[in-house]
Amino acid sequence: MKIAIIGAGNLGLSIAEGILHSGGATTMHLTRRNTASLSHFEEYGNVHIGSDNRAAVAASDILIFAVQPGHFQQILESVADLLHDNHVIISTITGFSIERIEQLIGSDRYIIRAMPNTAISVGHSMTCLCANTAGQKRLELAGAIFNRMGHSMVIPEARMQAATVICASGIAFWMRLIRATTQGAIQLGFDAEEAQKLAMHTCRGASELLIRSGSHPEAEIDRVTTPMGCTIEGLNEMEHQGLSSSLIRGIVSSYDKISQIRKG
């Protein structure tokens, strides 16, 4: 596949690394204004780096846009005349609807919105996808791309803002929980490196248990809580201090904020 990533910032580079590590591109074009920090991608051999979006679009079939929302319209307009019938347009732009994209380049284009997270660079993203009517024909292709770098789920566009909070912002939420667990381990006597290793691998193990077993979290909690034991004591204290309610309120606050941004 000939892939262009227009806007090789943090997310764009994470997507590029995931695709390249999984061998998912025959050629790749990366564009951004300042290309100095991208030089290490040249070691792949099939990666072309530059600031010319039109050249990247002309040389590619799959176009992944990862630019700032305020720049997206101008960039789309600047390459619209180069789009052909085989182009698949994949937007990772928060709050930029399919309808707005169709207004700029036409409803007959294969248009897909994707919301991955930065774990895509290590092959463990949860990516949500939706498409316009034409783009439905290319959802399987988009899923194949993103499934090489984790997992994907097709959802209605109306849920994309919620998916942004749960999957993209969610990386930061889980990082904060891992950091808090690390701090607790340090307080109990582990050094910082040991503490972080304990926290992150325990977190990974908890997730893998659910993925492989298909269990509900409470079922796995029941397996490690015993009457009058230390686990239930800790869990109850966390709930008394508002652990679950704080997480839910934080998720809802993020959703409210992203809704305000879209209205603006």
C-alpha cells in the first residue's frame, strides 16, 4: 500500500511507526513543516520525508490526515484537485465531521474517520472507525490497516467524540493510574524503577486477563478478594475516597470539553 501521512506530529508519527513496524506499507510519505526531526525515518528506505503535501498525495493511494483541526480545511482544499477515484481519505481530526469533509471534497470520495491512540506505535491501539456512504466500501481496508497495530471497532459517527475520550484521552487516564500505583509502591519501600515495573506489568496483566478470558472485571476482582482480606480493605478505601466516581466524572468532563470545542 502507498500511504501518505499528512501531518507527522505526535499522533501521525505514532501511526507511521506502527505501520512501518508491521510492514503495512510499500511506500510512505510523511509531511510536516519542519522535517528535521523526521530524519531517522529514512532508515526504512521506503519512507519519503518532506513538506510538500501535494507531492505526497499525488504519490499515494491512502491518505491519513493527522493535522491540527484549524489547518485541516485549508490543507484539504489545497490537494482536492489531485484526488482520484482510488484515493481513501482517513481523517484522525477531532471534531471534524464527515459532512464537513464531504462539503470540501465531495460525497463520492471514500471518506473514513479514525480515532486511534498513541499506543499504535507499539501495536496496541484501540482504534474506532466510521465512514460516509462511499467509504463503507473501504472500511474493511481501513480495519486491516489499523488491526495490524492493535484492534479496531466500527462505530456510528455520533459516538466518535466519546471514543476520543475513552481511547485517545484514555491513554493519559491509564498513565495517571499507573503513576499513582508507582508512587504507592515507592511509599511501601520499592525504588522508583522497581515500582514502575511492578505497576505497568500488573496493569498489562489485568488487561490481558479480561481480553483472553472474556470475563467481567468484577469476576476477576472476586478471584483475588477474600473475606476480611487486604484486597477488599484497599478497594473499599479507594471507593470511599471516590475512585470510581472520580474516573467517571473525569471522563464526562473530557466529553463535555470536546463537545464545547466542536461547537466552537
